[in-house]
Amino acid sequence: MMQRILAGFTTLPGANQAYLISKKNGLLAFVGNKGKVPNIENAANIVQAMERLGEKSNIGRGLELWQEGGNMLLLTRISDDASLVISGNSGRIARWRHAVECDVDMLNSVIR
């Protein structure tokens, strides 16, 4: 079921990878183009930076990051441990975000 949800994200305009990472367990699931490896280290560094931002400032915990430009990335925390990453070369990142919002409850139930 998790793979089907992630595969649905890769059909969004411009998206070519979708994966779940865990702070405890690393890569949980991945769907993407054949021969392309997700940039787990970059995503993990972003999650750690978001954690530090919440600890060292009064801004609060970061829950989402949008990276636009040549290499687009949407990182969304879906639980305390797990984050969803969708990446691609172009597209409408707001549409990606809306798709995540529609499926976040289902993803959380599959992860548990």
C-alpha cells in the first residue's frame, strides 16, 4: 500500500521521486525513476536542521520545506519520526503539497 501511495506522488507534474525517511531507521520506502537513487543524506540533513531550528529559536519546530528552482524538493514531516520527500525537476510544488495533504492520514496508518 505504501508503494502505491508513493507511486501516486511520482505521477504529479514534474515529480520523479517520492520516498519516506525515518530519523531512527533511514529509508523506509522509495519509488522513482529506474537507476536514480534518492538523496537520503540531503533529506536527513534538512530534517536535522529543522530540528535544530526548533530547539535553538522560538520559531518552533519546522514541519515542511519547499525547495524551488532547478531541483525541486518538498519535505514534509508526517510524524515525529518519519518525513515524506517528493523531488523532481519542475512542476507545481503547491500541487505536490495538496496531494500530500490528501494522503497523509493513509501514510501514517501504513507506517504504524
